[in-house]
Amino acid sequence: MDIEERQPVPAGPGPGQPVGPRSGDAAGPGSGEPDGPAVTGAPGAGRSPLARRVLIGAAVGCVVLGGVLVLLPSTGPGGAPPPSPGPVARAMTAVGAGAPAALPDLAALIGDRETHLRAHPRDDQSWAVLGTAYAEQARRTATAAYYPKAEKALRTSLDVRPKDNAAALDGLAGLAVARGDFRTAKQWGEASVKLAPKRWTAYPALVDAYTGLGDPKATRRALDRLLALRSGPVTQAVAARAYWDRGWREDAGAAIADATAGATTPSQQAAFLQQGGQLAWERGDVQESLDHYRAAVNTDPDEHGALAGQGRALAALGRTSEALRAYQTALAKRPAPRYALELGELYEKLGLPGAARVQYDLVRELVRRDAAGGVDDELVIGFLEADHGDPQEAVRRLRAEWDRQPGIAVADALGWALHRAGDDAQALTFATRTMDKEHGGEVRSALYAYHRGEIERGLGKAGPARRHLAEALRINPSFSPLLVPAAQQALAALGEPPAEGLPEPSDHEEESGAAGESGAAGESGAAGESGAGTGAAGAPGTAAPQPAPRPASSGPAVAPAAPRSPSAPAPGPSTVR
């Protein structure tokens, strides 16, 4: 999608804004303005007693009137209340606080800073604000072409002010998270924290970065530090995501409810309502999720993620015509690859394979467009290839993704791709990581449980397969229009557990056996949250490799195998945030 090229072009080094009194400032000592005529003689000299009494009365009256005016509320012209902040000021406040900003306000802020920087190209703070606003515009509209503009502006801020520029470092960390490049986000965020340890604005990006890199201990430390430094709706929304990933469903729900109640703008409130709708969906409360999504769109019509959420919930409720309209509107306003994949799978569920193929082709087109802006949608394209394309290609791409950032979402996607390519033994080593609490696999995800159950079924492990398939349906009985029927059919094929004989092996025993069967070295490793893929942005320094062993990524790609007959027609995309 083309966007208007409005990047300001510096005309060369020039002075910043002038410093000193503005025109119209009141004169004062040292201003160079006359202070008025000199007064000579003693006070009151030459005045009659009557004149002195009149002057004293006037002075007393002025004092009383001044006291009354102090107590009156400030008003604008004509006695009206003072005007509320304009769109530029509102967006500036939101961008500075890491909060969602309204799209019209963002456009006003971008235009304002572009104009200012044409006249003042050495203003490092304005470059940082402009870069952060570009990144937010890209995120809100899924227009990846804004991301290179954001990076250019933020790096220009660093060029103008190479030292003590925490605002630019924070902006670069947030940009990397938006692109899904968690390793780069970690490096920029840690550089900001090192520069300004008591500044809170780098920590939201660090929480997401550590989660995406599969480092739960660092995630918890970053969250604790954030909550110690700052309170309010933005930090509560960050905490809600982290709590969910730790399996604290009630705490996550309470945190996002508090964030919604404390939101100070409609855009903030809509974003937090959308997040609350996603949490309700993940725990299987379909009607509650729909209510949240509708409230979000009513609060801010530009909260397009909530439109896609409505499509998901309406499809689960059997209201397919409304679901299709919601998805189509969301895609028209915010063309995100994940929405196209979900819509394609809904068409497939409805027996419309031609319409589904159109959406799958759109997914590939959108992924290519995002890649040009530095966004890596490897999880989405990996699921598309695993279930509607080439499973071996999915394995290749997701193995490379695992090498870059070994998080929980990547482990789930790679395990599923290996299963679809016919390598269940190796697939199970990744599926078990999604539930490995020691390494951060604490999130309760119906999709993860379903994937693990199908992999175990492929290995003939009937007991664990039965447990995990049933768990998927308990967590969210509507988690996918294609996979819910597949899970039900798989459970029916497995039948009831044996009434007599030896007990079925525990999950711990199965995990130990799976590790041995795969020939993987070491214990199960990395964890992370459901996040997007990595981007290609640069970063200072080189990140150290993650300590978790990666048996599937330490060697060459899996040898081609004949893809198995699909145990399910197609999975929905991972719980990508």
C-alpha cells in the first residue's frame, strides 16, 4: 500500500529554536524596555487627606477583588471553560507515555513535527517524537511502509544527539517490538535502561522482548521494575499481558479491567477493551469477548483489531454473515496477514474453497509487503504453509525463526509444522516446551494443547493425546472453526480411557520419553509469549545467544518426509498478539 511521502528533508545544519523572550512578553528588569517614569518625593506628598482616603479605599477594594478572582475558576473567552488540548497536544502526550493515540491526532502530530523539523532540523527531541509517531501510525494501520520512516527519524535523533538521548533509544526499542524483532528491542531497551535507570518508558518494550526471546526470568524482573517505577493504565495493560503468559488468568483480567477504567482518552479505553476481549476469547467466554470488542469499536471506530475480534466471536456464535462482514471491514481498514488467514479458514469451514484460496494468496502478498518494511510475519506464514501449502517450507522458515528467537509461540508453530511434515518424534520436543513451566510455558492455550494432543496421537500415545485434546476444548470450546471439529473427531476416535489395567503414563513420563526418542541433547528450553515474528532492524552490539538448548535448530533442517495425511484441515494462527 502506497503512502504519502512526507518525510522532512533537512536543509542542512541550522540553529534550533531561538532562546529568549518571545514577542509580546511582558517587559521586566533587564528587558531593555523603559520601566516607566521615575517617581520623586515622599509617598503621598502634595495630596489632600480626602485624596489619600480615596486611594486607600481603592487599594483595599483591589485586594478584595483580587482575592475573589483567585477563587473563581479559570475561564476562557466569553466566560467559557478553557479549551481542551488540541490533537497535536493529545497525540504528543500519548506518544510520550507509550499509550495508544487516535489516528487523526497522530496525523496532526506527524504533520506538525514534519513542518517544525524543516525549519529546525537539529531538534533531536522532535525527531524522536516524529519517529515514535510514525511507528504508532504503522502499528495502528498495519501500513509497514511507515516503519522505515520511523527508523530513519529515530536514528536522525541519535545522530543529532548521540549521547544522553533516552527518548530515541526508547523509540527504537518500541519500533523493534512493533516489527517483531525482539532481539533488537532487547538491545535498544537495555541501552536506554543503562543510560537512565529510573526512566520507566523502556520497560514495556523490554517485557515484550524478553518474552519473545523465551527468557521468563528476565521478563519478570523487567515487569517488577516497571511496576515499581510507574503505575497507571499503560503499565496495567503491560502487566495483564505478562500475567496471562504466566497462567494467571484472573490477575490478567483484573489488570486489564483496571487499565480500562483508568484510561484517560477514548483511544486508550478502546485499546484496553480490545485487549480484554482477547483475554475473554482465550478463556472461552465468547459472548463476553464480543461485548468487549463491540465496546471498543463504539469507543474508537479506528480500533480495527476489535473488528477482527468481532468476526472471530460471531463465527463461534454461528452468525457467519456478520462474521464475514466484520472480517472484511477489518481487512479493508487494517490489512494484517493474520486477519486474512482467519477469514480464509472461515471460508474453508463454510465450504468455499475458492474464496479461501483468495485469502491465502492475500496472506502471502501482505507478508511480502510487511517484509519490505522490516516486519517478519514468520508465524503467520508458517501456519499457512503448514496447513494450506508446503509443510517442509513451513519447517524451514520456522526453524530459522527458532534460531533467531526461541519463544513459546515459535516452539508451538515449529512443532506443528514438524507434525504436518511427518516428524512427530521431533515435533513433540517442541510441543512439550509450550507447557514447560520451568522455562515459562505457563500460558493456558487451547491451540497449544490441541497441537500437542494431535502430535501425541500421531505417536500412538493415546492417554496424553486424550488429555490434551480434551484440555483444548475445556480451555476454549470455540478456539478455531476448523480445529474444534477436528479435536472432537480425534477424541471420538481415541475412545474412552481403559477402565482396567496399567495406568496411562503421566505427562512427565511422556515428556521424558519424547526427549529420548527425538535424539535431542539437553533439557527442554526456551519460553515466551504469543508474539509476532522478528524484523530486520539493526541494533547496537550483538546479543548473546540464549542459554536454552535447541535440539531442533542445532543441526540441518529436517530431511524431507512425505507429509502426513492431515489430522486436521487447518489450524488457526497462533495467539499472535
